[in-house]
Amino acid sequence: MTATSEFLSSGSKHGTATASQDAISGGYDDGSAIMRTSMRVLGAGCVLAAFALWVAPGAMWDAEVLLMKLVMSLICALSGLALMQMFPAPDKSEIQFDAIRREVRIVDGDKAKTILRRSYDSLGGAKVTSNVVTLWDIDGSELASFPIENDDTRRALSRQLDTLCA
């Protein structure tokens, strides 16, 4: 999740700051769904091949062959699992800072459903550093932490969260 400065372009000092996970999703482009699917299919094939080595008809059961089968099946299974987990789907959630309502919202971008809504008064604290904003609950547990894209966004969030910053 990153904070963006799109809310600053309206010319108003009150607005909604939006933080989106898409900005740090690892450089996914338009072909990312095809790449994820192909890697998962290739990984599933490797995992199935690891098990198929043991059920192949006409297999020899010599000690040397069994050792080779064991090594090959472990390599295939581990590389298949790695391929299936190589390209995770990017998180579509957003963090919105509303200066007018003085609240923070975490919104699921896929379903446009609010996951969490907290007023600034109900937060335990906030810390705005040069590249990260961290929000804490009253009991001291961390609610959210995300990178900041630029200095304008950092200054705007610092102004909004000034009463919470320690």
C-alpha cells in the first residue's frame, strides 16, 4: 500500500488521501494474469511429475534407481511448489485518509467494500517518517504500515495526522 498525492491536485487543503497496494505490487503489467496462470500450470505439472515417477509402470527397483527417483522427485516437487508461488496476485486494497471526516478507511478494491473504518480519535498513534506511515491501535498493536511515494504526500499526511504523531 502506498500513499498517493492525487488528492492534492484538487487545489483544496481538505480531501481524501488514497493509498493503493497496486503501486508496490512488484511491477505487474497487463500480462501478469497470463504469467501467473502459466507458472501455476507449470508448477502443478512439476509436482504431478514428482509423484508420477513413483507410479510409472515397468519401474526398476534397484537401489541406485530408487536414489535417483528420490532426488528427482524432490527436485521436481520443490521447484513445482516454487513456481506455483512465484507470482502472487497483487493486493487490491486501499487506505484512504479523509481529512473532512477525520477518519481512516481500508477499502477492498475488488469488491469496493470497506474493511476497516476508524476515526482519528480512535487511533492510538501514527508515525510519519520520510518514506513510511505507520498507524497503531489504542492497545499498541499495529493497524497499517505503508510506504509513501513523495514528499507532498508525506507533508499532507503529517498535517492530517499531526495530533496522533508522537
